Amino acid sequence: MPTFPPPGPIAGFCDRLVAHDLPDLPDGRRAEVVAFAGRRIAAMPTPMRLGVGLVSCAVEGGGRLVGRTRLTSFLARHPIPVVGEYVRLVRSLVYARVWDAWPDTSPTGGS
């Protein structure tokens, strides 16, 4: 049975957001952080997971129209209602994992 939200759009957005916010984070750590965020979102209560899934699908659709990296960069800099909460959710999961697992990480993601 397929799951909702599909993990692809969330993981893709999370990966691009991490690359935007923490450009110096090594690829292995970035992959671990993206997987962590995906697991946390998948474990949310159903109503929240459905809401996050709907927003992630809308963001994925918009990314297909204007370019995923361009849209991620725009959303990272401009807090748009509802979508801005999605960005905040992903960022909070990412930042918590990065600085919990690797406390010596610089603000750009370097060691």
C-alpha cells in the first residue's frame, strides 16, 4: 500500500534546503539529515502528515514549473503563509539533527 506523503518530494526538498542553508555540510551528513527528517515526518500523527504531504506535493508541483532549486531558494528567503510553515518544519528537523549529532558544525555546515 502506498504511503502518504510520498517520501520523494519531501526528501528532495529537504536535500535542496540543506544545500541552500548549510552549503558546506558534507554529503554523507546531508544524506543522514535528510533521512532523519523523512523519518520524523513519516512518524507524525495522520492529520499533520496529511497536511505536510499536501503542501509538499504543491511545492513539488511548483518546483517542476519554475525549477526545484530556484523555488527552494525563494522559499528559504521568503516566508509565505502555509508553505513557510513547511519550510520551518523541515529546517527545525534539520538544524536539530545537525547540531545534536555534530555540535562543532559551523553556521555554514563545515566542520
